[in-house]
Amino acid sequence: MTNKIILTLATLAFASVATAGEDGFKISGDVATSVFMESGKGYNGKYPSTGAVNATGAEATENSGDFSVDLVEINLEKSMGNSGVVLGIGYGRMFDLINNAIPSSGPAAPKSTLNLTNAYFHHKVGDTGLSFKLGKFGSGVGYETYNYMNNMNYTRSYSFNYMNPWFFTGVAADYAINDMVSVGLVVANSEDNIDNDDNESKHMGVNATIKPMEGLAIKLNYLNGRTGDATYQNNVRLNGTVTYTMNNTWDFAFHYTSLTIEDEATVSPVADIEMSSMALYAGYKSEVWGAGLRYEMVDDDDLSGQIAGNAQLDNSFTGLTITGWYNIDTNAVLKAEVAQHSADKVGTFLDDGLVADDAMMTYGLGFMYRF
């Protein structure tokens, strides 16, 4: 808590100094708030739960028809020629998975709180095509991001929430070979979506982006490392995304992620975890209206039940999400969304009567504003 207070004071001090007539300073931010209902229960009323079936059924009531402040973020940026500093503070319910890797029930359960979203220095090395950043920043792994305004759907995919890092704390370098090809390298702390710096666990990743034609982009990621404190797990991620924009009106994307986790504390393969996800996206946008569709298939070969709970071994999920939106103005968007999730195992979700089920439907409204 002390670190959060110091962080807030540092942000305010940075803003007050920079706004005193200085050039190259910019303040930007985002607001996202929503209300979602569900016919079955999963974590945050949107996705398969990390422990939906438990003795108390406490997670079954999570966000059931609640109004939620999902994200309020302020970013401060000071540009200095080819360099710059970015400092971002975020507050909201989306940080549940950052404050605690596996949400818990009861008074200790994570709630909306203050978090550091960005704190990095970036520099472009002249006209060489080389640039780098140092600090904490969005990972850039996957098709979706932690920021609601940047995504096609209001809610996010299972693979984003549970299989990919949201942020990196470390150093990243990118090199644009030409207009078609760029490559990158990242060395960072543990990829866990939790609010700490795990200096004992390092990850290294490489990525490449290829743009063979106008509107088409292919991005590939490989990330390898370990996470943990007293005991460690080796993680290997393969990630690929293909996006295509047609006439600035239609957007299509295909995203694939595979995650393998090997427990260093045991040689038994039962302790290992293998997960993979494939998702298809299609979207239409005009000046006022838009619509987006996401279809995701997830294979969760969680042999020891560490991720999805003991009742959900070797589970498979499918999710169909349809989102429509109305642009109130250039900075404000209202989204309506309905999603249907289903799974192989009956114990994956709880229905309204706290009875184990294999399906869940969610529907709700989200409002976003960018300044």
C-alpha cells in the first residue's frame, strides 16, 4: 500500500512539473465501466472460472449483475527528441487477475485497486530503425490488449486472461529491417499477471512482424522462461496472429496461443500443464455503428487441475461472443455484448441455483471513453 501511495504522489509531482509550460508533454487516459448479467457463473461473470466449483460457491456470485468500474487509466508522457518517458496509473476491476494470480473468495479477495500500468523510458536510435524501451509496459503478445478501447469486443478471450502476459517489466528492443519486416527481443521478469517484480524469474522472448501487403500483418512470438519463488515452473509460449483490414471497414484476425508449463519440483508429467487456444475475429465499423464477433476454442490439458479446479481436468472450452457498438462521439463508445460459453466438463460453471453446469451465457453493456 505504501508503494501505491508513493507511486501516486510521484505521478502527481511529474504531472505538475511537466504542465508548467513545458513542451512535449501529453496527458491521455481511458475510462471503461459496465454491467453484465449471466445465466451461469464464471469468474467475473465472463469467463470460465479458476475455481467455480468450491465448497462455498463464493465465486458463483462474482459480478452477477453488478455495475463495475473496469478501468480508469491516466498516462503521462514527456517527449524529449527521440526519447520519452511514460508513466501510467490504472484503477479498476480488471486488475483482479494482476493483484492475485488466482482470485480468492471472502474478505481477502482482490478488488479494484491502484496499479502501475506503464513506467518506462523509450528511445529511437536515429534513423537506424532500432528502438527500445526500459521499464514496465504492455506485453504486446496476442491480438487483444488490457485496454478496453483497443479491442473489438468488450470482454476478452480466455487465452488473454489466463495464457498470455498482460505486462512486461524489463527491456524490449525492436528493429525495423524495412517497411515489410521488423523483429524484436524482450528480456523481462516473470510473466505472471500479478503486481510484483519477480527478479528470481526471468523470461526471454523474440518476435517478428511481417507485412506482405497493404492491410495484412503477421506477428509471431516465442517466450520462454520460468516463474515462481520457492519452487519454479518453466513456461514456453508460442503465439501467432494474422490480421487483415479491408477498405478500413472490415477487420479479420486469427490468433493462436500454446502454453506449456513444466514444474521443476517434480519429474512427474501429471504436474505439467498444456493449453492451447485458437480464436477467429471479424468486425465491421462505420463512423457511427460497428459490430464484432469472436469465436474461440480452448484445449486445457491441465492434468493436475492447477488452473481450472479438480472438477475440470483435461477440459475444452468454446466461446462465441457478439458485440455491437455505437460511437457516441469520436472519444466515447457504448457497447452491447452477448456471449455463449460451453465446456466438456459439467463442473466448469455454476448456474443460478449454484448447480454445476457445462455452459454459461453472459450479456451486458459497456461504456468507454478516451481523452
